Amino acid sequence: MASRGFTLIETLVVVAILAILIGVLVPTLSSAREAGRAAVCLSNLRQASAICRVYADENRGLSPAIGIPYASIPNWALVVLEGSGRAGTGSEMYGGPTILVCPSSRARLGQEMTRTYAINATGHARDASDPLRAADPDHYDTDQAHIRLDLADPARSGPLLFDSGIAPPEPGSPPPTRTASMIDFRQPLHVQQRLAPVHTPGSMNHSNLDGSVQTTKVKGLSLPQAWSRPLP
């Protein structure tokens, strides 16, 4: 006896069921994928923060340089790369998968990135014309500025390293494969342009001065007041 084929109604019902299943599964798979990326990001930040702490232990309590020299040791990002076993010297250490790249940031930007984290520069952006910054001991763009990690109070300060975004281009800006490398939380434009809530929902990952890591929702919320306090 010849087998009976599917009727049009039966076919449409199967298609509808498949569409519903796909609609349910795709967001779940996307959420699981992002959770995996966020976990890798937190691990990266924990390792990078530990390397900065080891550097400070060997250098009178001083962190790696916040800014200049940008293309050589002891710039913080290059110290982290060297400490993670990256071969080479200077900017040639950038490239390929490293602990300086958040996979969520790379996915959102749609290109291969070589650095997507920044260091906290609050308290190290001296500007004699700005009362908030006139007393800073140095400026990361003109001096070899360091955080006194041995004097910093984790309970009263902002994060050490965190997800950052690509700042508007200006003279001396990093290449487009690197996001902003430092943020002064007292400068509204830095907060607006350089923080990167690349994790859902509107959150960023960061390491703290005590070496712990966490996720903080920053999109649409005021940042903790402690983040704007100058670091020693």
C-alpha cells in the first residue's frame, strides 16, 4: 500500500513548531555564549591585575606606568603582556589572543582587537587649570606616572583594570585595534566615551585593587562615588 504523504496543514504545523523551537533556543544559546565570554574576560582581568601587583611588589609598591612610555616597558599593558609570557619587545607584543582582549568586546566591535582594557588613571592627570586635578602628582601623558598600590585603599577607591571602548581619534590615539588604555573618572568625557558596557545588561567587568573581579552595571546608572577619588 502506498504511504500517505504529509498534508499541507501537517507540513505547516511542523514548520511552525520548528520556528517556535528556534525562537526559544537562539536567545538561550546567545546568552550562554555571552556568559562564556564574560567568564573569560573576568579571568583575563584577574590575571592582569595579579601581574600588576607582582610588579608593584618588586618596584617599591609602584604599579606599572599608567601611560608613557606607551610603546615600551614599563607601560602597564606591555608589563601585563610580558608577565603573561608574551614574547617580543614593545608594541610588537600586541597581536593574537592575549589576556588583554575581552572576547565580548571583540565580538561587539566586529574586528580582531589587541587590547580592550584600560587602567584607572584617576589622580594622575595633573592640570593646573582644573581645581580637581591641580594637586595630582603627575600626568600619564607627560610623566611616567604610577599608582602607589602599597598605599591604595581598596575599600575607598575605584577599580584597577576594566573594559574600555574606542575613544574618538585625536593626535596620539592608539590604533583602532586597541581601546582607550586609561580613564580618569573625574573627567565626564572619559566616563562617557571610554567606559565600555560590553556585557549584558549594560555592564562592564573590572578588577579591583585587592585583586578581586566583578561585573558592574554602568549603563544608565551613576558610578560609585569612590571611583572618582584620586588614587595615590
